[in-house]
Amino acid sequence: MSPAARSHRRQQLSEQVAAFLQRDTHEDAELERLALEVFAFQFETIAPYHKLCRGLGRTPETVTSWRGIPAVPALAFKQYTLFADAPDAIIRTFRSSGTSEPGRSSAAHFSRAGLELMDSAVVAAARARLFADGRRTRILVLTPPPEQVPHMIMVHGMARLIRAFGLDGSRFVAGPGGLDFAALWTELEHCQHAGVPVSLLGSSFGFVHFFDWMTGLGRRLALPAGSRVMDAGGYKGRSREIGRDAFVRWAAERCGVPSTRVINLLGMTELASQIYDEVDGEVDPAGVARMKRPPPWMRTWVVDPRRHGRDGAEPVGDGELGLLRHLDLANVERPMVIQSEDVGRAVTRSTGGAPRHGFEIIGRAKGAEPRGCSLSAEDLAARPPRHADRDRPSAPGASAGGAT
């Protein structure tokens, strides 16, 4: 494929995928057709991926289902340039923060068309899950702005959410010196008294710092109706970890929002799209029924890497543990199927309608390197106040973080 033909085909596929994710209905047959077309393109244009597929004996001529498209281990993004065009087409590169070894972070490269496609995917997923009520809110993000951390894909996505869903006054509330807890508290109190709904977004560990500060001073909020809390990034082995149920209770208690409005986001540097909690509603006073449910242009399944069939690693049944594998149609210019190091299990729910398929994250595979946006966020956050160690919340316990 000539360089001009390659760029034209990349642009063409990006436009087709963008149109698909904006539709009201998403047919499985159309997803399959697009996935196979994107696979054929990536097979021809990403040299390391071409070699991997050849080694597995799976090519566009032999693969007939999206399940058979070869997966790329997330680790490969640290070792190879995985981009379906010439280097001069790259306008942005995002890097993971999961390693302290220089030059060993995952790198995800984006062209202008690829960045526009990712932005569309970010907004579409948030509209369906995070802002499903259609209500605009004051969005406050507990991280530095993109210009200070241009390598963080999570921060880029949150800037896109501010543009799409934020009321006037929405902004990033951390800077080079970290997060100013007192200033944030003053702004939240103002929103509370003025009846302005607030969406607090940030890394999981950024919230832990802020909630520690609130707990130490005995402070609580009662944020207006329509407010919500969204955390991302998990903990990934750094400092203490907070169990998911405990975090939800803690956030609901400190911010005065329903537990159904405390939502976790799964994002990976290697993926263009994001996956939110889907919450069924109150089940008992202690919590809600929740699972991660991919948007319609993604597929996530749980595989056992020790069992192989015609389409590679075999999927496991509901409730069985395995490794999460993601197909993301919005990854037109990077390998579309990513094998993560997250351990999870498939979940099927059918409350009041057709069965819905999702998954739960249990933790990281043994020996997997800690990673995630919270690693950078912890380094950038203000140092927790001294009283935080003296006055720990009673609810949180040690367990795996919720997002990647």
C-alpha cells in the first residue's frame, strides 16, 4: 500500500467508525464488518502487528469473526511503535505512567483524524453513562490541565468532557503545586449554596487525598441534585488501596450524592475509548449492583490464556476469572484488540429487559507491572495533610483498584 493510499484508507475508516458510534442503534453485523476491515488495514500497515499475525497464522483471509482478530499485549506498546501510518502523521503521543523506568512507558500515537475519533468516542460514552440525564453541570477536575500534563490521556479526555458537558466555571483545579484543598472546598460550598450541580472528576488517588483532608477536618458536603463523582485510574500498587465498595460509600458520604452517582471509569493509554460503570440502582442500603459495560463500538471478553481454540485464547464462562481482552473500533490507527493484564470476570444481568453483558475487574495479574493515571496524579497532588494519617476513614479496606 502506497503512503498516499495508506493515509487515505486510514482517514476513510476513521470517518466510517465515527459515523457508526454516533448512531442510535448499533448492529452486530455492522460492527463485525467494520472490525474486519480495520483488521485488514492494520495487518497491512503496522509492521510488528503484521509479524505477530503471520506468526499466529491468522490473516485477513483466514479471520472471519471479530473474536478471531489477534490481540496485542498491552506490554507491546512499550516495546514497539504501533501506528498505521508514517511518523509525520503523528500529532499527539500519550504515555502511560505505570513504570519508573525511563523509556519504558506505553506510547499511543494519534493523527489528527485519530484524535478527532477518540474525542467523539469519549463524548458518546459519557453521554450514555456519565451524563445520561442530559444535565449540564459545573465540572471540576482534580488534576492539572492538559498543557501541564500533555502525556496523560485521561486528562485529555476530561478536557473534552468540560467542553461537551460543562457549565461556565468548569475547570481543572490542580496546578504545578498540586491540589489546593481549601480553594476547592470553598468552590464546592459556593455551588452547594447556589444550587449548582457539580461533577467532580479525577484520579482515584486524587479523591483519596481530598477525602482524607475532608475527614480530618470533619467536613461534609450536600451537593445539589444532579451532582456526581467520577474516579478513574485505580491505585496500581502505590500507597494504600481502597476497596471499590468502600470508596463508593466514602464518596457518597463526604459529597452528599447518591451511591448511584459515584461512577468509576476504566481507561487505558492503549485504547481510544472508555468504559464506565453501569449501575442498576439501589439493591440494599450498603450499595448498588454495578458492572463495567463497554459502549456499543467496543467488545470486552474474559479469556483464559492457558486454553487456546480456533480464535486464540478461549473465553471463560460467566463468573470465571480470566484476563480482560478489549476490542475498540475507535483504535483505527493502533492495534484494535488489546490483551490487558487485568483480571476480571464476565457478568450478565437482565433486570427488567434483555440480558446485558458486562464485566467486573478483580485486580491485576500476578507479576503485572502497576500502572495507571493515578500514578502520575499521586505524584502531582498536594502532599496529604498531617492529620490524614491520624484520622483514616473506617470504611476503606485493602483490595484491588477499580480502573486501569
